[in-house]
Amino acid sequence: MKQYLAIDLGATSGRTIIGTLDNGHVSLEELTRFDNPLIPMSGHLYWDLYALYREIINALKVVAQRHIAIESIGIDTWGCDFALVGSDGALLRNPLAYRDPHTVGMMEDFFEKKMPKEEVYKRTGIQFMNFNSIFQLYAMEEHKDAALKASEKILFIPDALGYLLTGKAVCEYSVASTAQLLNPMTGDLDEDLLKVLNIPREKFGKMTEPGTTLGTLTSEIQELTGLGAIPVITVAGHDTASAVAAVPAKDEHFAYLSSGTWSLMGIETPHAIINDKSLERNFTNEGGIEGTTRFLKNICGMWIYECCRREWKEQGLTGLEHKTLQDNAMKEAPMRSIINPDDPCFAAPKSMLAAIRTYCEAHNQPVPETPAQFCRCIFDSLAQRYKTICTWLQEFAPFRIDTLHIIGGGSVNAVLDQLTADALGIRVLAGPQEATALGNIMLQAKANGVVKDRWEMRKVIANSIELKEYTPNK
């Protein structure tokens, strides 16, 4: 029996999880859970990296107190954001958050003054979002950010936390790829992009593949927690990369849908796919494990449903349990109204219910009135959007897609899973819900030589969970 500690940090909360690998099966136990709120201060939004460090230390103390013999530690987080380290090795301040308004208008300004949009995509293959690290760094340079100017190192969030635990500074490949600075053809940060940002390559750590041993806990942390020299592994630091590593696929003929507030739909390919069509459709090429690329597209996922549910709660409605809403949605007449979930009107409306009504009226469709009708509209619309994206993926894929794996929290929505199978016309396998933590843990097991490659990792996961299968209704 081998045990590993996964530190899984999201943009609103974090948790630590013990993964136990025993006789070809893996199981999870949540150790601690905590909030990860943004800090508004002086017109900016910051992450509290010190608070996250404290929560990690607290979890390590629990491991020691319970005498859990962990083999290693792995950290995954959201992408794009980074911390700045000074010449004395100390953090210069808490990191700015990707929701900070300092990047507003900076993407367009960069294209005009530094490098055209098409050239940036040709070099990186990353979709354009104004909070990508490249535009954060450009904004900081334009605003004469004192911390950036004084920095000796720029470390993405999982690398920064790994640095605090071990004293070792690296640049993990999967999270670096979210920055829109990494050139997938060279496997390193693009020198020309760094040049126009006036940032030397040396400010970033050594490029490191997922599943590499970073170092061991510092003597200070060993004394603080009561643990020994436990290794810290650079798992796939980007949480989506860890989640995709946990897709329980048997072969390459699959697409994945990481379903949550956002839906990320893509394929795993041996090389980046960068051409005029992928640019036009705004697909992204992010780093995966074992040299693979996660070719995917972001879709506005369960965000619309979550906003509607919150509004109904504020109105005092009852019967808003997930199962009740989903069951009632299926009792409605089939497919009355379809919205485009990625239409900008659904990004951050004052009222999601009003936005849906307005959209349906503008497109001469029946306007939903009851919660059941709204939910049916949302689920049908997501399934149709998934069909469109999957059709596009098949055009790009160098293989036939015969299965869609739905992972993450949204995988337990049986109604949407079945509607998706019906829309795509292929088999859908739902699970695991805890994909990110499982990927983190299995990459640690791989680094420790317990499993040999991603296919064995996925086999262990498939043997450990109950997958729900949905076949298209004729």
C-alpha cells in the first residue's frame, strides 16, 4: 500500500486529499478543506499565497499527527497567475489575480504595439483571453509595476508553492503552457515573446515535465510539521491537465469533457494543432503529460444553470435540489428552445433568467417560464454546443472519436449526460467526479515508479471507480 498527498487548489477553495494505491486500486480521503478568497486592496485583486501556504502546513501537520506514511506531495492549481520572487529569495508580494482589471484593453494594445494576434497564436497555439500571463506581464510592464521590475524569478502558482516547500524553483510544463508564452514546437518559452515583454528567460525556472521530483521538504518545514524529508513532485500543475491525466480511457479514440462551471472539451494529441482553422475557432493547445498536447476549447458550462438556480433561491422557490430540477426537466416536451451558451450575453448578466428570456425572444423561440423549462433549455443547449465542438474536434483529430469521457463535478448530471450522448451519437462514459485529485495522485505514483505510464494510470482509475455509460437513444 502506497499513500500520497494531493494539494488541489481552485479559484474559490482548496483541499488536501490522501490517495491510497493498493493492489491496483486507488481510493481518496479528503483531509482538509478551506476557502481561497480574493483580497481586494488598493484597486487590485490579489491571491493570499501566504494563507495557502499556511493551509498546506496545517495539512502536513495533520498527516504527521495521524502517522500517515505519505510517499510524496503534489500540487495543482488554476493557470495563468504567477508570483514574483526577489533577489533575496523572498516573495515580493501576494500575486495579482487573473480577475484583476489591470489587463482590460491590454490584449488589443499588445497586438497593436508588440506583435500581431496571428503571430502570437502561430507561436503558442493558445486561445486569446485577456488574463493570459502574457497580457498580465505586459500590463505590469506598461504600468511600471515595481515588483516585476525588482523580481529575480517569476513562478506560476503551483511552482511558487513548491518553491516555498522545497526552496527549488522550476517552470512546470502544463501550467506554463497556459501563459501564452510557451512555444509547443520548441517545448520552451518563446524567446521573441519574452523579448517584446523585456523579460529574460532566466527569470523563469527550468522547464520541467509533469511527474518530476522537485525536491524534499525544507528542514524548516520538517521541523514545523513533524514530517521527514518527504519528496515534492511536480505533477501536472495545471488542474485541468491533472484532470485529463485521470480520464479512464482505454485507447486514444476519445474526447474528454471536463464539466463544471466551465466545460473544457478536447482531445489528447501527440503534437500541437496550430492552423488558420484552429485560430478561427479559438482552440487552444495546452501541455499534457508524457509530451502530449491537450487540444481543447472552453465552453460556458454549468455556469448558466448555477446562476439560474441561485436566482430561484433568492426568489424563495423550493424544489431546487439538483435531482428534482433534472427530473422535472426531462418531463418537459423535447427541446423547445436552444441558446448559444457561449454568447457574450451569458457571461455575466445581472439576471441570467432575464438573459435567457431576451435571447429566446430575439431568436423567435418559445420563452421558458418554469424552472423545469429553463433547465431543459440549458441542458439541451449545452448538449447541442457539445455536438458542435465534438464535430469540430473530429475534423482536427488524427483518429476516430468513438467515446466521450465526461469528468469532474458535472459528470453526475445524468440528464445532461444522456442528452449529450443523444446529440453526439456516440457512447458517453461519466466519471470520475474527482478527476483532478486522481490525476495528481497517479502522477505521483508514476514518479515513484508504481505505475509506468498514463495508460496504466488510467487503467488503475477505471478499476477503482464506477463509470456510468450512456448510449444514444435511437
